[in-house]
Amino acid sequence: MRVVLTLAGAVALIALAALTAPAAAQTATYEVVKDGIPKPLTATPGAAARGKALLRKKEQANCLNCHSSKELKGGSSAPSFDGVGAALTAPQLRLSVVDYAKVAAGKAMPSFHKSRGDDPPRLSAQEVEDIVAYLQTLR
């Protein structure tokens, strides 16, 4: 069987591939003010349910390798998430997730929304907002 691809067919395939390929996460513009990032990274509010689901997946948001909570089983090498929503404000949580090195230099926690050379950030701006929304529920 021989497949002949016309120029129009090739263009259509390339367009389809571009539409279905996941977009590389881009780092959102943000401003650190004092000890946090006061403005959300997206116009869409974070959803706690999506943030919790993202943490459970343990893929790019691998927080549970070190942290845990009553709701989410994880590691024990870092503080528990329990009570973090009462202890930290949304701007403080956002900075902790975006770039923890600005919170505590030299600590082992990675920065999840900071480009690393040619590598895109681990979390999209919306994923950061979703995780912040979830962490705020842990009072």
C-alpha cells in the first residue's frame, strides 16, 4: 500500500499536530513584594480541587515526595502541609511555590514556576494558582 500525501494534506497534518501538541509552559510575569507575590499569575482563579488532584498525581508537582498532610500521604523530610493555609497568606504561598529560593535561600525545595535554562517551568501559572487555592484550605 502506497500513501500519497499532497501539499494540502501535509499542511493540514502540520496544523493538526500544532493544535493538539501540548504547549510548553511559559513563565508568567510576577512581582515579588516583601515576602510574597500579591497578584495572581492568571486571570482565572485557582481551584482547590484541581490543586489537590495535581498534588496527588505526583508528576510535575512532586510536593508529596517531601511534604504530607492528613488528606494527602507523602514524605516526611519537609514540614506537613497541615495548617499552612492559616500560617501563610496567599501571596506567601504563591511565592513559595513559584520560587522558594526567594523565601529561604539554600533550601532543598525546588522552584516550580521558574524557567531553568532551556527547560520550561515545572508548573504552569494556572497550576500554581490551583495549588495555592488548595493550600489555602489547609487551616
